[in-house]
Amino acid sequence: MTWWIDFWNQWHTLIRIVAILLGTVVARAVLLVLVGRTVRTIERGQRGKHDDATELAHSPIAKARVLQRAKTIASVLSNLITWTLVLFAVGSVLGELGIAVGALVASAGIIGAALGFGAQSLVRDLISGLFIIFEDQFGVGDTVDLGEVKGAIESVGLRVTQVRDVQGVLWYVRNGEIIRVGNHSQGWSRIVLDIAIAYGADIEKARKLILDAAKSVAKDNAFTHKVIEAPEIWGIENITGDQIVLRLVQQVGPEHTDSVARELRARIKTALDKGKVELASNVIFVGASRKTR
């Protein structure tokens, strides 16, 4: 064993450095494999949130959302693992070479604090982006209300979210400036229609015509998969001297709100015309004179 002792005494520093580097490489490879498995688990969990797995599988927007979220999470975790292991390996190697690591760490801490103080908005954007992605607050294809900006999400990054509004304008919103999020695309949506009929119209007849028209939409093969529950009339929402407002509600899938609402309006209009139920008018007749509001 004498030769081994002599060899170790002569080369122990180099052996330890090689062992540290090899251990770092192996640890990084193992952790990246675990990250890949975690991302796949998240992807499967995201699919489980959708009621129609077949629709998700064939939806380009849903695929883009799941893929982007999975890639972003994988990128963040991979970079975090890589830099953590690199810093650990560099510190260990410097320690083996006899360099005082404590002074370097203190200097790096001061520099990092200065950079963090000078880039507070950037750090806030990145941290907010991480929470948005991990909590799945919104994703590609969702229709959201971010306060001053409303529209469809086209991209979600760590620093900036891209939103396309109804006029086609693409907005770049910093994640750190997003205080509240109204997501119209998660779970289900509700169509609320207020139908104003003339004050002298038959209320019960109007209720029946409106409800029958809404039920006909729900039974239509083109809309059956879009509605979730049966339509309801909640009653009189408002009453004035010239009109009575009835409120109809219909629960639908979040992506079908506009198409179902348009069909409901068309069929309600047709049903009321056939039933000779007069809608409220903006013109008020007083005696022999006519006044327009």
C-alpha cells in the first residue's frame, strides 16, 4: 500500500477535483431526468383538467399551451439546477486549490445585492412570471382581463405576456405589472342576456317563448356539445314605465360563449316575432305627440 499512499499524497488534490467534476456531471444528469419526468407529469395533469380529452388532443391552442408551459418550467428548473451545481463545483474546486472561498462569496453577495437593487422591476417580472406559470393562472388561447388590457393570450414568458385584443393589437404586458387576472376560459362561462320587452306585453308568454327558444338551441346538434346546463330565466331584472327586462342565463364551455350567445339572440328574436310579443322601444308616445329619448 505504500505506492498508493505516495500516489495519493502527490495527486490527492487533482483526484478530488476530478471526483467533484464527475459528481457534478452525474448529479446534473440525474436531476435533469427527474425534471423531465416532472414536466411530463404536469403535462398529464394539465390534460386531466379538460373534460374532453379528444378535443384537447386535436386542439392546436391547447397543445401550444401545454407545450409552452412544460417547456418553460423545464427551462427554469434546468437552469436552476445547472447554475446551482456549477457554483457548488467551482467553490469546491477553489477550496481544494487553497483559495479562500469565503471572501469571494462575500464579494459576490455584495455585487448581487447591488444588481438586484438596480433591477428590482426585472426581478419582480421574473418572479411574477414564475408564479403565473407554476399556478397556471392563464395560458395560450385563454381570454383574459388584465385590467387595462383585455384579449386572447398568445404567449406567456417569464418576463412578458403577449395579449391580442379584439381589434388585433398585440399588447406586451410585463408580468410584474399584472395585479389581477380575470380568466374567461377556465372551467365554464355563463351567457347573460337581458331581453327588454314592452311594458304592456304578456310576461308569462314572453318567458315561455324565450325559454323555449333557448332550449331549442341546447337541443340543436350543432350546439349540444357547447352548452353545459339547461337554460334558465332568473326573472325580471328591471322594470320601468316603458319596459320590462327579463334575464336569461345559459352555462356554456368557455370557448363557445360568443357563438352560442349569437344563436340565442337570433332564435329569441324569431320566437318573439312569431309570438307577437313586442320588444321595448326607444320611442315614448305621450298623447298625440311623439318624444324620442
